[in-house]
Amino acid sequence: MKGRFPAGLAGLMATILALATALGLAKGGLHVSNHEGDLLHLADIVRREVDGEWPHLDFVTPLGVLAYAPIAALAALGLPLGLAVIWAQALVGAVLLPGALWVGLSRLDRGWACLFGAGVMGLAVALASGGPEPWISLSMHYNRWGWAIAFIVLAIAILPPRRSGPGQQLADGLALGLGLAALALIKATYLLACAPVAVLALALRRDGRALATALAAALAIWGGLTLVAGPGLWPAYLTDLLEVARNDMRPFPSDPFLTVIGGTRTLAGTLLYLAAVILARRGGWRQEGLLLLAAGPGLAYVTYQNHGNAPVWLFLLGILALALRRPGTPQPSGLMAVGWSALLLAAPIFLALFESPIRNFSAAEGEAVALLPGDQGLWMPAARALRVETRIERPLDLDPPDWLVDPGPEPTVFRGTELEGCVVTNGLVAWYRAISEDLAATGFAGHPAFVADVLSAYWLFGGVGRLDGGAPWYYGGLPGIEGAELLLVPQCVGNIDARRGILAAVEAGGYELTELRRTRDYIVLGIAPPAASAR
């Protein structure tokens, strides 16, 4: 690459980072419009990490250390949570910029390099969940970061370098090693998707220098973390992953796998992917076609494991298909058609990502209310945050006729009393805040509570104490219950199956329970270990 191209590409990416960050800072924070449950989950983990807790060692989560560490590190400096998110995303984008720049300089023509770099930066700094929906959300920011890193890793692995030599090999190895190390510490499914492709690529190229560099870089990152957190971090991380995998509380977050790869919304993308593999192989890019084929199952699995199942990988497919051409020859028509079609299918997702900082900046402030106690730089329209709406789930009250396959959900019976089959559908923040204020007013503040629901964030509002060893998002079991003084049973919950499973496990465990307070909205009980365990 000659002339001003490297500086221009770096400048484009830096401009995207600067503009998105400036818009968020000018707004003073984030005006969230959806996924407030995920926001409470984020706030729970960040508060724990600010107070010195480590994921896996001090609380249960299948997400790695880096999923929240950039936000927590800035919050620990005193930034409100909303501004900490904005600055953390800028930091992540700045760290990814050299990797995206290297992909552009070493493997792509000018136009595709600019598009690729812009896409990676958009994933880093967007304020949306990663799908085509036009809302502001802090949900699953780690998925966007994972996709951005995966794009860099897979582009280096699949596309042939324009040059050869020790410098090229060292740079490739460094980018691959650091990228894979980061994926392992953000969300393990991305590592499982990318690592085999990277290793296969280096083996096919017989690039021992890049492989050794990648291994050294990854081990340096993991070794440094081990020195800071202790060797117990890794078995604890593996335990959390296995517990989540074994539990049937959330076998998959959205659609079944076959729907993800062959449903009416996704079949076109799957066929494009297969067409790209076939056209690459027939066009003489046999190794690249093989690597693209090897990457397919991992990309499909990541998409299946991500809530919403947005096929973000279509953007990468478009870039890869359009980049496969020999210098001085016309763009292959088949691959060109596949590439442009993939980019067109990905366009709604990336338009939503790029628009999100602008939507946040232009959000109306008149009816916005704070989502968390204190000045956290997080707001939501009052109609969404403070208007409590619920949905009752109940079985058919009539005697079920023979032809009825499923009479409806089974009621939850706890200590001989049937609980309401009630789900909070709107006003989740108001629900948590009101119950927390009532709990505090009746003397339960500061007492650690195990919450019989998918989220346990009541402690953020001061109603009860934080549960050491708990799970900010419930995946199964009774994590941390040995430190609980209270069992909080909401009458309306985020997930009825989670409440049912928790209460069944508590009763099966023989814990000693003493009812302390009962309202139409919640029950709170004192909890003690089984009598046999207490001796």
C-alpha cells in the first residue's frame, strides 16, 4: 500500500470512534429504550467488579473477565456508569484499530479496507444490541466486541497476505494471538469458532513463525491475568461454563439451531455462504474456500448462542467474497454477486449500529427518568421505566379435553401455596425500585438475599444486601445460597421457570425457612442451612 492510504484508513476509523464518543459525552450518558433487564445485569456485575470481586471466583457468570472489565475499570475511577460505557467502548475501539488497520493494509484493496475498518469500529462503539432493531440498548455489548475481534482474526486467517516475510508473519501471529486471547476472556463461544480456523490457516501456510508468535502472545495475556487473579480463575471459569452448558434453564437464547441456519429469515444468507465456498474453490482459491468452509459451523454456532440470532457474519462474508481477486484481473462475477448480496443482507444490522449514537444524542429528555440510584448517566422514558405492566400465565381452568395437547403452564406451588403465574412485561425498573424501597422500609436492607428469579438486582436499589457468590443472571443451581439470610420470592418475575426451579431446589435441599413478610408483590423468608448441615 502506497501513498496516503494507511493514514487515511486509520483516520477514518479514528473519526468514527471520535464522533460516536463525542455524541455520547455531549448527551451526558445513555438514553436506553430497551433491554433494561440486561442493563441491571450489567450494573450488577460492574458494581461487583468495582468493589474488587472477580467473575467466576466471586460470582457466577459464563462471560469472561474482559466482557465487563473495561467498563468496571472506568467506573472505578468515579465515572457514572453511562459515561463509563461510552469511554470503555472508545477504548475497545482504539485497541482494535491497529488490528483492523493491519487487515486492510495486508489483505484488502482500498475500498474494502475502509469498509472493513468502518464495520469493526461500528461494532465497537454502537449503542444497540447488534440486531436491526432501532433502539438504544446496553444488551450484549460483549457480543458486538466479540464479532469485531472475530472479524479481524478470521480475515487474517482466511485471506491470503499480499506480502511475505518475517515482518508479515510476526504481525499476523501477534494479531491472531492477541485476538484469540481476548475472545477467550470475553465469550468462549467466539474462541471455539475462531481458533480452529486460525490454526488450520497457519498449518496450511506452513507458517511456524506466525503460529509461535500467536501462541506466545496468547500465553502472555493469559499468564499476566493468572498472576493478577490467581490460578484458580481458570478452573472457576471452566466450572461456570460447564454449569451453564449442563443446565436446561436456557438451552438456547432464541431460535433452535436448525432455524438459525435454515429458517425463512436466514436461509438466503446460508445459501450465500455455501455459494461463496463453492465459487472460491472453483475459482482457484482452494485454500481460502476450505478455510471459509471451516469457519461456517463456528459462525453459525455463535449466531445460535447469541440472543436474537442476528447474522452479523454476513458483513464479513461480503468482505471476504469481494476481496478474493488476483491483482490486475477483473473481479470474479460470481463472488462479486455473492459479496454484494451478503453486504445488502447485513445492511439493516449495520445501519442500526451506526445510527445508534445519533439516536441516543437526539433522544427526548423531557420525560426521561433515571434508571438507577445516584447520577449514573442512564435514563429511560418514564412510560417504559415507571409504568408497571404484567402478564398472567395460567393453565386452562376447565377440565382438559382429550384433544388438548398442552393445557398450559403448571402452577408454581411453594410451601403449600400457589404463586401467581405473573411476568413483568413493562416497568421492570419501577418494580425493582418499589419492592426495594418497601423492603428497606421494613428492615431488610443490608441482609443478603437469594432472589427466586432470573435477575437478582434488588440490592442495587438498597432493598436487600448483595449476595456473595451469587449469580447476577440465573442459569441454574443455587449459587451463593450458603451466604443468604433471606429468600426473596417475587410474585411477578422475569422468568417463571427460573423461580419454579429455584424454589424446587430450595425445598429439595431442606433449607429452614421462616416467613417474615408477605405482600401481593413479594414474599420474604428467613433462610438457614438444613438442620443436618448446621451441626
